[in-house]
Amino acid sequence: MVGFYDCKFSDYHHIDESNIASNFVWTPNYASITHINKQRWIRIGNYPKLLAQTSIPQLRVANLLYDKDEFIRRLPIEEWKLFTELSGGGCLYYENKLSLHFKDTR
């Protein structure tokens, strides 16, 4: 699962946990680890204090609601838009989405 914070740093050596807000740009979702394993993205670790403030969202797969890997229930069509759909986006999906976000907010 991957989530992005609304902040930018000049490089990963300048990342300061105290300057990271606790809100994500959008609901965290699943991503392939391929772009991390192939070093397209840099693995910087994690910050336990920030992770403790983070809740894993319930995600929708078609009309099924999941909490992590646990099936919760079938959703009526009226509720589909209430839950973020599991996307499993690739690196270009997230890079484009981040590029648009920071272009629009800066």
C-alpha cells in the first residue's frame, strides 16, 4: 500500500519527519513494488510516529468492500461512490497523478 503526503523535498537526504503533514494527498491504495525493487523509486524507510496516525482505508473491489484483506460485505450500487476503488496503479499512474496534484497546488 502506498500513500503520498502533500510536501516536496529537494532530495531524500532533506526529508524531515517534522515537516510532513499527517494527511495524505488522496486515499492510500495498492501499488506494485516493481518500481521500488527496480529502483525507479527510492526506498527511504518509514516513520513509526506517522504510521501510527495513519488508518488503512476500506477499499472497494467492484461491488465488494474490503478492510485490508478481509471481505466486509457486498455494496449496493448507491454506496459504490462512498468508497475508494482499489486501483493497484503502476508507477506511471502515480507519477502522473502526483505531477497533476503538485502542478495544480503550487
